[in-house]
Amino acid sequence: MYSIGELAELAGVSARTLRYYDREGLLKPSFVNESGYRFYGEREVNLLQQILFYRARGLELRGIRQILYEKDFDVMGALEEHLHALEEQRERTDALIRMVRRSIMSMKGECTMSDKEKFEAFKEGLIREHEKLYGAEARGKYGDEEVDDVQRKILNMSEEDYERFQNLGNEIRVRLKEAVLAGIKPDSEEAGRIVLLHKEWLGMTWKKYTEEAHRAIANMYIADERFKLYYDQEVPGCAKFLEEAVKHKI
């Protein structure tokens, strides 16, 4: 059993942070004595580790609370998922390191580097991440040819197209978070604008856009937890909002 000061020192956080987690319902102490001092047991230590893992990965406290207190939350499964995500992050970082080194060598005149090569690591990282997360399902549903074609389109994007593709994806996620937090309805004008942005984003990689395929992939965002997390990792409800908006507008 740890006092709040002992747990704070053990975890490398402040006692103030632990008190804040308590107020927010994120990490309650095992018990509070008559003097008001908080004490934490093994369960709370494990939960705090999970909170810090999710925080290090960029999730907001609201989203972390929802994940931790789902009925079927599994600590071992969460640790395996953290490991998978961190290994992917390491692969992306290694690729960026190689690209930076090559860029430095190019500027020193020690090698040549085309404009296309300057962006290959970003594109390859995106493809690798999506293949690991969604590759099996996407290939099973749409076939190898369709998935390979999408990946080729990403690799062959110009600098301007790739920047537009990335910006669109970011704008969609930001607008979805704002819409959900503001309580906007999926049949609203703003929802319609988000759907149009999503349509443009999909069209940049799809061989042929169809409304049926758009509705199908929107449904996949809520049917598969990994797809769902892509939009829900910071604000829960974004994937559902997008799925409903697509049903209304497409």
C-alpha cells in the first residue's frame, strides 16, 4: 500500500496530479483514512501505469477514462496493444532518422537526394502503419489488387498532393472532435461539410469512388475497434458521428 506521496515519487508524477486524477474519476485511491489521506494498492498502481502509457501516446484524459472503465477492459491486452503501438512508433522514428541522415549527407554533397525521396519515409510510414492495423481486413474485404493500388497512389503522390492528403485527414479529425464536443447533429450542415471532406480524402487514394463504398467504410469505423480508435482516440463518439453523417448525406 502506498501513500499519495509515495505513489507520486514511485511514478514520477506530482501528488497534485494524483489528486486531480481522483477528482476527475480517473484514479480513485484504494481508501481514504479518517484524516483524509489517500492510499493506493496494487490495482491503482497498475491503473496509473496504464494512464501514463496512454498519456505518453497522446490520448486525452476523457478518452483514457472511457477505455479504462469499460466492462471488458483487460490489462494484459492493453499492454500488448501498447507494445504494438510503440514498436510501430519506433519503426517510424527509425525511418525518419535514416531520412534526416540522408538529407544531411545530401546538403553536404556526399550523396544526391531527389525531391521524391525527401518524402518517401513519411509515405512509407503511413502505408506500413495502415497495413499493420487494417491490412488483413481490407485485403479480405476489397482484395489485394485494390489495397496495393491504394498504396501505389500514396507512394506516387506529389509533394503538394501528399500535403493536401495529410491536411485533409487532420482537418476531418479536428472537425469531428469539435462537432462531438459541441453536440452538433449528424444531419447538420457542418456534418455535411465533414462528409464532403471525407469524400475528397477517400478519393485521393481510391481507384474509383462510389457512395456504396463510402457508406461501407464509414460503417467499418464503428464495427472494428481499431478503425474506431482512429477517430475516437481523443474524443469518443467521433467515429459514430461520421458514420451517421455519411448515412444522412450520402
